[in-house]
Amino acid sequence: MHTLVRRWLQNPAASGILIFVAAMAALLVQNSPWKPLYDGLLDMPVALQFGAFIIAKPLLLWINDGLMAVFFLLVGLELKREFLEGQLAQPANVILPMIGALGGIAVPAALYILVNHGDPAAMTGWAIPTATDIAFALGILALLGKRVPPALKLFLLTLAIIDDLVAIVIIALFYTNDLAMGSLSVAAAALLLLILMNRIGIRGISGYVLVGLVLWVAVLKSGVHATLAGVVLAMAIPLQGNAGAPSPLHQLEHDLHDMVGLGILPLFAFANAGVSLAGLTPEVLLTPVPLGIALGLLLGKQWGVFGAVWLAIRFGLARKPENFTWPQLYGLALLCGVGFTMSLFISSLAFEHSGSTIVSAAPAAGHARLGILAGSAMAGLLGYLVLRFSLPKVPPGS
């Protein structure tokens, strides 16, 4: 039994399945007699204090600002590895996914803005439908097993990585509060120390993690979103180890992979996907915020990714890979509309969180989450069906 569980957890689809189960559990609990317990748990104050220094936040913000920093650390490690020795190190492999990623960011944002342009408060959520959930999208793709050509999976992975990189830039530029220069100075000093450690050849991961914690606290207090500290720390982790020793970057990435995919992301989904269905009518989905998000994820992503790739190939900017067909590429573009985790995260920055408190900005945060769930679910289901019918019945090379 233990072997079966371990084998299942190693399945690439396991993370996506756990995230889905956690989201469904949050929906059920939020709409059950246990709702007060769920809300009370997320609002429970948690404080960390050293003398006069204190960080006090509700549990929800510890998850979103703290644990998600670990997720962004893993994203940063994957980005650095791909740029230094992976597919992103070869420009020819990057051009087409990059064009697709940029189209898949611009068109959903434009659709959202088109629907919500008359409401300044709603406009803060323009970036919500621009994100792709790597774990969820790859999990759905993994359900199709060996029928998926490796080139198709690689294309999705590269596109989603570029998508995440742009999302990090968007968060840094557009979802930053008023800056505290003292804390920024501490963060800058921590960053310089990380760079120095890398330059003088320090390879022990523990030293980087310790300085990274100081960096996270400083960024948290500075007004810049704290999760960006994870990306900055990742850029400082050395790729090469000492003679005969494993790569610190590879080791840390390996150590964090299961923790993030099987623990942090499902916990984040459980904490953020609880949407009250009380009084919910079909008309709610047609209100501007959820409609803009759902249309952005379901239509904007597929139009943006597929349209940008088609135009790039049509005008000779890039070549279409011979390993997969246009219908398969269209199914992949649909899967990019599974925004879920990243969309929920950006939604929390846009509508719910302010400093160390949880606020409910107009439009209602619950309606934004409803749009994310609806758009992601439809995009994921349609993407799966298109790929199921367009992929070869027999795995390539069988």
C-alpha cells in the first residue's frame, strides 16, 4: 500500500489532482455548516516576534505571503536552470513559445479591460486572466499519458515558464504598495550579500536560505510583495557545486518540488478557492469582473496563444515544430487558460490584501474567484477533450 501511494505521488498528474481536490473541498466547506470554522481558521491571527520586532498577520496571509514565497523560489530555480542549461538557453527553442506566451498575456488582459473599462476598482484585476497554472496544466496533460509527444509537453512547459516570468514582472510593477525605504535598504543589503556569497564560491544551501529569510522579511515590510524575495533568492543559488558535489540549484529544486506541488499549492488552493454559492444565480457570472476573468481565461488565452503562434509562423518569424499538429497546438492553447493558482494569487493582490489585513474591495473578491474557477474549469475540460481526440491513439514510437 505504501509503495502504491508513493508511486501515485510521483505521478506528474498528482499535484494537479490534489490542487483540484483541495479547491473542491474549500467550496464544499465554504457552503456548509462548517463555514464559520473555515473563515475563522483563515482569519486566525498568527504572530512572529523577536523583541520589539513583530510580524502579525492572519493565517491566510501567512499562506499567501509566506508559503507562496517558497513556490516562487521554486519557479525562480526552474527559470534559472532553464536559462542556463535547459531549453531556454537555446534561442531557437524560445522564440515560438515566447510569442505564444506574450499573446496569451495581452489578449486576456485586453478582454478583461474591454469588459471592465468603466469601473476603476475592477480595473485593478486586469492581470488575473493572464496567468497559466503550470502544475494544473501539466497535470491535465499527464492524464493523456504516453500519447503526448515530448515536444508538445516541452512547448507547454516553456510557454508556461515564460508566462510565470512575465507574471513576476507584473506583480513587481503593478501590485506593489507604498515603499518603505528603510526596509528596501535592508533588502538591498541582503541581495548584495547573496551576490557576494555566490561570487566568492559559497555553495552551502543553508547560508543562502538564512540570508533569504532576512530578505523575505525586509521585502515583506518594504511594500514590495514578499513572494518576489523567493525569485531573487533563486537567482543567487549557485548552479555549479564544489568538485564532486551535486549542484546546489538542482538539489534545492529537487528538495522543494514535492513540498510545493503536493503541499503548498493544494494548501493555497484550499485557503483561496472557498467561494460562497449563497444567492448565486447565472446572472452573477455575467457581471463584469467574473465575466471578464472567465472570458480572458477561456477565450483570451486560446486566441492569444494560438493566434500569436499562427501569425508568427505565417509571417516567417518562427517555424512550426513538426512533432505536433495544429489541432494539438490548439488544445495546448486551451490548457493555457487554466489560470487557477496564479490567477487566484493575483486576484488576492488586486482585490483582497492590503498590508497585514484582509480587505474586501469592490468588486467582490468572491466574484473574482468565481470567474477564475469557471474559466479555468472550462478551459481545462475543453483542452483535455481537444487533445484526447487529436493525439494519436498509439503512443509515438510504440
